[in-house]
Amino acid sequence: MKIPVLILLMLGIVSFDVKAQRPRAVDNTPTKATAAKVAPAPQTVKVKYEGGVFGYRKTMEGTLTFDDTNNRLLFKNKAQKEMFFIPYNAVTSAFADTQKRRPAAATVASAIPLIYALPAQFIKTKVRYLTLNFYDPDTHVSGITSFRMENKEILASVLQSLAEKADMVARGEVYVRQRPLDPTKTNP
């Protein structure tokens, strides 16, 4: 009597296991990141350049401008002098990055041997960056650069506008440029 019950139990487990192994359907509905439209970005945004462009190693405060006439992203310093630009077609990927940093005042307060030292170690602020990966085919220069933005809304609008102007597509939370298909190569 125990053997037939055991066999039926095993068949039930195997049939449940086989059902769980089938492939899942792909959901083609837009994700939350692509479904939510953000406000259009202003033509000029106040940013802090964090480095990454060849020849410009120091951090600088300035503005980031969408130069649609010349199809480029233009960085100007505080004196509104053009420092460098990145052509739209040179941007290979772009994404929003958030990091938690301790402010300088909290670092100083945490070093003082008082009762205030412990709470000061827990003070952190969110810093938001627009990070760009670029490759310029004219100069064969590539790099990764980042610009510190004021807040999340401006960062999202600048990222969305840049992705539209540079003809990039969303892959999760990252925008990438799709390579054109090479007809000479075949996939196995």
C-alpha cells in the first residue's frame, strides 16, 4: 500500500517540476523608466564637471548646453568660455548615477571627540551625476565623463533629452547607442 502512494506522490512532484521548467513569456510593455515622461530639459543647465575628457583633468563648475545647431553637448566654465564639447553621435551610453557622500562639515564634526561625533558619522547627502561614455570616431578618443547635477528632476530631463537627440535606446536605466547591423557578418 505504501509503494503505490509513494509512486503517485513522486509523479505529482515530477509533473509540478516539469511545469516550472517551461520558458517564461517576455513582457514587451514599456518599463517604468521609459513609460514615465519627464519635463523637457532646459537648453542650459548648471553643472559641475568631474573629469574624464581628454585634456581636462580638473573639476570645474559651469554650464552644460544642448547645441542643437552643431549637434553637440557643450560645456562652458563659469566665465562662459567654451571648454569642450561632445558630439551627439559620439555618445555611446548615458545614465543617471547616484552616490551617497558625507559633507565636509560632517567629516570635521565626526573628528571632534565630543558627543556630536557619533551622529555626524551618519550624515550623508545624495549626489546625482550624469555619466556619459563616448567615442569620437574623428579623433579616436574615448572616455567616461560625469557631470554633477543639482537634483533628480533636472538629471532625468537632461538624460531623456540627450537620449532623444543622440538617437539612443533605453536598456533598463541606461541609454545606449545601437550599432548598425553589419551585413558581412553572420550570426551562427
